[in-house]
Amino acid sequence: MTHDDLPFSAAAQRNQGPILDVLQRVLPASATVLEIASGTGQHAAHFAAAQPGWQWQPTDVDAASLPAIARRCAQLPNVRPPLHLNVLDPAWPVPAHSVDALYCANMLHISPWPTCAALMQGATRCLGTDGWLVLYGPYLVDGEPTAPSNLAFDADLRSRDPAWGLRRLADVIDEASAVGLALDQRVAMPANNLLLVFRRAG
């Protein structure tokens, strides 16, 4: 089955291997994973194909992107039909405490800052008692130099929408702490990105 006519992200193609390596270390071999902002669906397809024990639930805020995600993952029995999900909605189309992990890549810097608090609140509603919240992307880290490429990316984002831009890691951790999620792991990734793993505090 060819996917030549489907939306394609070169960045997702580049980072899916390194991200999968970390997910396979962090998550159990059998898990239900809710993905926020699935975009093209490349991560959903790659991760689910590599790990048949993961039940993968893709979602996206853009309802128009859902058919392409569904087509890309159509041959994978462990990928559920994609759902329309806006993190800012007070209720998500996911039952409470029904997932083992929530995964979100490259959303926080291309959406308004309130989506961060909404993501954390939604995660605590959806995750089971021993769940993981996994975030991937570029961050600004206090006391550490920011790569020139990330500074340029931040400036470009803010020129496109003043509500966008790279987020301070400390601010993201604060939003997680406010709902009882603590940073458990911080993994340096290629291209000056970070993978963050949060767990329920205590």
C-alpha cells in the first residue's frame, strides 16, 4: 500500500527512530497510548508497527487531517481510528483513566501557551494511576545555552504567530507539577530536542 499521496513530515521521518528507542525503554511492551496532535500520523504508524503490544490512539485538533491518519495506519490492527481532539476542550473523547501513556510531540511551541496547562489537566484525567506523560520537542532551558538553530526556529515561530514559540522547560514542569505530575526523565535527543517523561508525583 503506497502512501505517496499522503501528507508527509520530513522532521517526523527523521526523529521517529530516536523517539521509538526511548519509548521502548520507558513504556511496557503492552500499553494503551493516547497520542495528542498526531499530525500526519507517521509516528503512530511507525511506533505501532514496531511495537504490536501497544494499542495506539491517534488524535488531532484538525479534523481534516483524520482521514489521512486513518489511511496511513489502515493496515495496523493496533491503531485505533483517529479522534478529533482539541486539548482546550474541557472534555476529551477519551474515557477517564483509560490509557497507560499519553504521547505528544512538537505541539507546545506551535500552539498558544494555555494548551500546556490544558494538556497536563487532560493527561491526569486520562492516565491510569501509574501512567506516563511523554513530551517531545525543543525547549528553552534556564542556565543552558540555546542552540542557534533553536533560537532561529523560535524567532520564526513568533514571526508567524506571536502566541507561538519555544517554551521554557521550567514553565512546562511547573504546569505539570500543578496537577500532580513530576518530571521523571529528561533525555537529550538529536537536533537539540528533548524527550520528557512525567509520572504522577509520589
